[in-house]
Amino acid sequence: MSACADCKALADRNVTVSPHAELLLHSQAGINFGATATGHVEYYVCHACGTQWERIVARSEPNAVWRHTDRQLDR
């Protein structure tokens, strides 16, 4: 199945862009960038097309973008 129009529009957008209506949070995990900063990574699954995404939310990563995840997420 290919990505829906909303997922295609999300590709490479800054993580400050909100997930679209069919993109639901699957899980999240804390991350630590060395000893300098912390944040978390969120994993999403689109319920319209099945595309899986991740976004890193951390002050030390202001230029982080939405990206497809290789992580196996159960639907």
C-alpha cells in the first residue's frame, strides 16, 4: 500500500508540524544525546495507509524532521 496524501505531505517536514488526523501515536521512548540533552522519540502509525513514522522531540534537535521508521510497530 502506498502512502496517503497526508503522509506524503508530512515527509521531511519539521517535527513541530502536528501529525495528521489518521496518524496515531503508537509508542514513545526516552532518548539521551550524550550528557548534553535529553528528549524522546515518538512512533506513529497511519490508520489510513499504514505508513510508520518517527519524530525526535528534543530541544537539542531543532532541525529534526518527520521520517519513516524501520522499527517494527504492531498495528
